[in-house]
Amino acid sequence: MPRTSTLQELARRHGTPLFIVDHDEIRRSYTEFCRRLPRVQAYYAVKANPAPEIVKTLYAMGASFDVASIGEFRLVHENIRELPAKQRQDFIWDKIIYANPIKDRATLEELDPYKPLVTYDNLEEIGKVRRHAPHAGLALRIRVPNTGSMVELSSKFGAAPGEAADLIAAAFDAGLVVEGLCFHVGSQCTNFDNFVQALTMSATVLEEAESRGHKLKLLDIGGGFPAPYDNDRKRFQELSRLLNSEFSRLFPKDLEILAEPGRFMVATAATLVAEVIGKADRDGKRCYYLNDGIYHTFSGVLFDHCQYRVKSFRKGPTRLCAVFGPTCDALDTISQSEPLPELKLGDLVYSENIGAYTHASATWFNGFPPAQCVHINM
């Protein structure tokens, strides 16, 4: 996080609420990911934070991209095209994976000229891809355990491992090419057994597919890498050691391994600065009202099951306070138990590690605009 003096200066200059993205922190996270998982190519999950500036920074670092809508595809395309020709010359479209197993016809038709890599998990999608994007390569998504992950994803997507080989064969029979497998253990996964089980299932599916004449060349292990919200990076270090060991045990060296880190890349890269716009005592509890809330940068409290601590620049004895957003909706409750000192109207507060799935899902509900975004250290 930038120094508190820097945060305050930026807030004075730009106003609040202010969403501050530190690109040095993004580069640190990307470098750590690549250093600890040298066999894995990182495909940044654009949905975590789709700011064009972030796309450009990660592209310059060597990242690929996981997109899940045609809007995200266009965003990456347009911002890569803005780069100088010398930087773009090595960019090839197999550095993007369209990782949404369900795609509409118009999306497939727009993607087809780029010969994209797309995911699927059912027979209907095979027929749709064959008709509307016959030049696409496929990756079959299988359903794997999501136990203990912050956000569960297995109930919506993923073929049962027992039907995987049949779905691979069906795609080949339709004249398509299946490049590999993919899975997702759930967002912010702290139960590393999910990864172990998923990798074991994948190895079994790859073996069965090869026994039926279909040797696949890649494995996409999805996202779920734990972001250090508490500034403790030991969990990711432990996970990376486990993954490297399982890669060596289960897969041949020529198997290409992809991953889709989103939260891990940007969660710690942003800080929100907000202003106290209201103050009241209710039922013996001090209540503060901010000019940002659940419908805005704190949306992750609701959508992402994540709690972002509200901190004060002012020092002094603290007591547990309730903190609310600016809208007229009672759902707009940031926290019921924040330890804060005595604050005045107009005081600034901040929340760290708020870069993933926050500003990306902010709305204009109740007429309040999302926080202004400022990028530093680009």
C-alpha cells in the first residue's frame, strides 16, 4: 500500500471516494506468481479488475488473459492494439482463453476469425461451437471440489469427470479439436486438497482420453490462488510447493499448464479512500456514514463474501462502530464492528487490499457514482 501521506495527498488532489491502483504491487504479484510456479503461464482473469491500465501493465510483464465475455475480449484487443507495433508483434491470439463455458451465437461468430481457445462442458455447446466458431480450439471444463473456497463455482459449470472422455470424443467427432482440460477449485481457495483432487481427476481424464486416441496438450488449472488479504504470503508459498510437486508426479513435461489468477494479481494493489459524511449514535453504538458503500467499491462484501477493514488516518482510542454507505438502502452496511477512533465529519478513512471484484462491480445505484480511479507507478 502507498504511504498514508500519499493516500491523503491523492484524495486532496482528486476528491473522494478515490480508488487508488498501485501498479508496482501488480508487478510484484505477477513476478511472485511466475517465480513460484515456473511451469505455469498466467492468464490474468480480466473480470477481477478490467481497467485497461492493468491489462497494459500485465501484458508488458508477459501475461496472457482469461476473458469471459465478448466485452472483455474487445477490451483486451483494443488496449493491446494501442501498444507500439514492436510490443504487439509477439502477441498471438492463443495467448487469450475465452473461459466461459456458455457462449451466445453472436459471441462465437465474432471470436471465430481469431481461432480462439474456448471452454465447454456439455454437448449443446459442441454443436453451437461447430456451427458458429468452427476454427476455435476447445478446452473441456470438468467439475471438481470447491469445498472451503470463498466463492463456490462448481454448481454452475463443469462436466462430471465420468463423462469427460465422451465429451472429448464427441467434440472430435464433430470436426473440432480439443486442446486440453480446465477446472476451477473456487475463488480464494484455502483448502488445498481441492487442487490435489482436481489435478488427480485431470490426470485420469487425460489418460483415458489418450487411450481412446485423443492426446491433449494443455491443462488449465483455473484460479483460486489465495490473495494475501492479511499480508501473509505463506499460504501461496505453501500452495505453490504443493502444485509443483503434483505437476511433476502426475503430468509429462511436455504438457502445457495454464492458470487464471485474477484476485491474486490485483487484490492487494488497490486502496480506497473515502470521506465521513455522516455521524450518529444508535442504540449505544457510534455509526459513521461514508461516501462509498456496498453498491460501490465495497460491493465485494455482498458479492464476494469478503470483509474490508475500514481504517482511520486519525489516531486515538478506538471503539467498535457501525459503518454504512451513502445510499438509502439498509443493505448498504459495510460493517457492524469496526474499531475506529473518534471521527469528525469530513475526516478521511481508507481500506486496503480492495482491488479485486470491487470497483469492477460498482454501480450507480441511488444516483451515487462509483469511486474515481487513479493509477500510480505505471
